[in-house]
Amino acid sequence: MTGLCGAVGATASHLDALVDDLQHNGDECADPFTDRRLGVASVRHPGVASEEAAATADGDVVVRLWGSIWGDDTDDGYVTVDDGAAAYCAERYQEVGLDFLEGVNGNFAGALYDAEAGTLSLFTDRLSTRPIYLYEGDTLVFSTSLQSLPLHPAVSTDLDVDYLTEYFAFKRPYGVKTPLEDVEALHPGSVLTVDVNDGTSTTERYWTPHYDPVDASRSAFAAKLAETMKTVVDERTDSEETTGLLLSGGSDSRLVLAAFDALDEPVRTYHLNEWENREAQIARRAAEVVGAEYEFLQRDETYQARSLESSPKLANFDGYFNQHHAGGFAEKLRAECDFLFTGHYGDTLFKATHLRTPTVDLGGLGSFELPVERPIRGLDEYVADRTAPAPEYLATSRSPEDIYYDNVVQQGRTVVDHGVEYPSLREATVCSRYPLSNSTSGFFYHATTQMLPAGTPFIDNRLIDLFLKIPPKHLVRGNLINRATKLLCPELADLPHGRSLVPVHYPFVLQWATELGRDFVGRHLGGDNDQSHWSDGPWTNHGELVRQHPFVREVIDDNEERIRALPFLSWEGVQQCYRAHERGEDRMKDLYTLVTFLQMPLLDRLNEEENDADTKLASSVAD
């Protein structure tokens, strides 16, 4: 694991356990720094240069960074930052103070110590792609791994039942809230400055999303997307390094591949699947079209069971274990790639998968969504769209909806949702992935960065700015990613999407119609899969996998004592949920969320903390 951790206060130097916990693979490099009432450390992959740690020549400014900075939109224009990201932050801080963060483009979490001012400043990028979790007691303790916090001796916490309810119901808590008492994430696009001597702190936001769509054609937006994607990939690619790409048969990773082709840069592609289905065949054809290396990484029937054993330790309550999609091939990918690209969040930004659309219910034939936005009007509609019922194994007294209502308020136009402020209800809806942890697929992003240096080109300030200018109609049915692919590499646009029957450069309505047709046939007529858990797409049919293989059942049975002991869980409710899934209902997400939670090291750490507290209490009574 990699990341950032530290503390401010009397016990600030006790960081060894946190640093060790961030070294998941065993070969990471740590860059610690201590000074009086301050301790901070960054942990990086072994192949990453020590650009994540820096200090000015006089030693007055010390920076520890986890992640990357690619550029800076300064008053003199946009400049690229080729190396020395931490040193660049220190230099810019000396020039303009913390205002330097306003233009910095990257995916990062950072800590900056100003010895002369006696302050430590913690900051994240615009979307908080790498959240910093804060425990504010007598000692401020922070870490990018939520589960590591109880390892610090100054941290006294327990599970927060309300936000744990949200995790089980929504598959993540929203905003800055976490399922640990007295622990919150740093607000996205903000900086927390702590006085090292007295512990007082202030938080200032340096960026807020403002959705301001402009009247332009979808062709113009597609051209800008293509141009920007090409630039982003170019800036993040080193010709002396080996770059990999997780390639599906869909559109998002194909646009990234098109950018590599337009740049005439080599890339090694990988496709994950159980079998050589249509999705895999299209991915292979895409690689062949541009002459890229291609390798099929085959998941066997125990792949997900092994992931359940290893992946929950990486979780920040932001999804569930199976989203560590490539985790079973981590050693191979680390050995063959210096950096791994994904197409993650392309659909969130440029297909508006998070916007509410009307659903047409055909009864026993199924249902489908119409490609038009159904705007949310009012706080009640907003909450209804964001909430879901609690699974039957939750034995809590409050409903998820009630908890959500207690955490959202509208003050004039401004909406504050779980501690995150939006300029209006429109931004709260369109920019709902601010912070990025509001997405249920955050586990994929976070866990992939733990394997090796990795990321998605879609999360770039310039593409975020573009997204904020695109009208909903072009986001929902503008076919922007496929249009951009055609501009960069027409041959790739001649291939169909894995879900459709026509090339991706065909009009949106034809692609949408053939996708609906294929989904209908697959749902009612089935396929020619040899195994019931094989699918015709990129993902495992997890519903069938759980029914046919006992790994979820085994984890539940192994944790029976724990389930019965936890007051917010019902053993009988767990049985009902599992049996309902066996009968054919879709309870996969509820079950996967539960077993991810049960396998987290956090639970043992909280028990150890409670036992230590009981021991101290008994000792004091005896004295």
C-alpha cells in the first residue's frame, strides 16, 4: 500500500504502525519527517523517484506528497511539471503561499510544513481522489487509509452506526463522513492548516465546481475532448518507461488507446475476463488495429474468493472487494509496467451515468432507461434519488433515509450534503462525484493505485473543466467519447462496443437500440457460456458465482460469532438475505458489502483498542 500519514500533538512521533500499514506490498519506500510536535510520512512504490518528498534549501518548508502533479495553471499560463512534484509545491508555496493550489493539476494528497510559521497544511486535489482521513482529538492524526487510524495510540474511536448504515445501504457513506466516530475526510478541493503549537486549525476551500453549460455542438465538444485527451496522455507518458492499459471492449479505455495511437506511443494492453467472449474478442481486435501488445488475463473460478481474502484490507468503505478488478494479477502488472492506465470515470464525466433518467418498466420483460435527463427538483427528490432501503441484516433503529435527511440542508441556493458544500442543487446533482468517494467504484481507483503507479487520464482538471461546460443533452446522448475516438483513430471507431452490434461511430440511437436488444436476448434467452458465472461482458456474473460457489457463505459462517456480537447486525437477517439470493433474487451487492466489512482488519483493531482501554481502566482501579 502507499499513501500519506502523520500527526500533530504530544504523541505525533508515534507513526511507525501507520507507516508499516501503508506498506502493503512489502517493498514500498517511506519518507518520514519529524519535528517537535509533528510527524508526517509519505509511502511510495519502489519504482517511483523520491519526488514525493522535498524541502527548501533552508529547511523552512517541508513537503510530503502522495500522488502526481502534471501541471499548473499559473497567471502566466499552463506549465507542465515533469518531475519533482513535492519540490514544485515547496517552491510555489514560497512564491504565493497556499494560493498555489488553485491551479495545480494532479491526483494527490499532500502535507506542507512551514517551520517558521509553525503550521502544517494538509491538502487534496479538486475531487479528493486520494482522501485524507482526520481524527481530531488531543492529537490530530491523519492517514489516507481509514483503517490504519486506530493503530495510532492517540486515536480512540469506534464504529459510527449511522454512517455504517449508509455504507450498507448505499455502498458508501457520502461526503466527508466516515463510519468511524470522530473521523472525517478532508473537504475536497480544500486545505486544512493546523497550528503545530496549540492545535488550532482552519479550513479553506480553493476550488468549488460550478456547472455552467455553454451552447455548442456535440461535434465541438467531441473535438475538444479528443484534443485534451491526447494532450493528457502525452504529458503522463514517459517514452523510457513501459506503459500498460486495462482495455475492455467498451468505449472509455478505447479512447485512451486511440490517444496512444495518435501520439504514436507504444502501450501494452491487458484484458481481464473468464473466457474469450465477445467483449474479449473486441478488445483484442482494438489492440490489433493499432498494433499494440495485447494479453488476455484469465480469471479462474476462485479469483473472486482470493480477492475477498486480500482486498478488504485496502478498503476505505468505498465499494466492495471485487472492485479490485486486477488485484489477482498485481505481481505480473508490477513486473511488466511502470505505469498502468485505466479508462475509469470516463462514463461518469462524458456519459452522465450519474444523472437521473426515466425508467420504462415492461413488467416481466424487464426495464430500460430512456436517454434523457429527468432533472431533480427539490430536496425531497434529491434525497429519494440518493437513498436506498437498508438490507434486512441491519438491526439499526434509524432508516437510511432519515439519516440522509439529517445530513443535508439547503440554505438559499447552497446545498450542504454530508459536510460538502455545493453552490446549488444543480451542482449537487450534476457534480455528485465531488468528492470522488461519492462513487461506489472508488475502491477500483484506490486499490489499483496500491498495486503500482496507476491512474485514469479522465481525472484531469482540463477534462473536469470541459465536463462543467457540456449541456445535459450532450452528456446523456451526445456519444462524445465515441466521437472523440473517431477523431483520434477512425479504425478504432469502426469496431462495435462490447454491448452493441454496430460500430461506435454510428448514431447514438442505433447503438442504444442494439444494446437494449442484446440485453433483452441475454436476459431471456441466455448465452452459450460454459459456466453460469461467465458473462458476455467484461465482468463476472457475480450473482451466479455466489449461488454456485461457497466463498461468501464460508466467510459468513466463519464470522457468525462476530455477526451475533455486533449490535447493528442480525444473524437471522444475514440468513434471510443469503437465502433470498439463492432463490434467484439479486442480493449480490448487499452480500458483497457485508463480507467486505467482515474481512476488514479494522474490526480486529477496534477490538484491540477496546481491550487496551479496558486493561488501562482495570489497572487504574487497582491502583
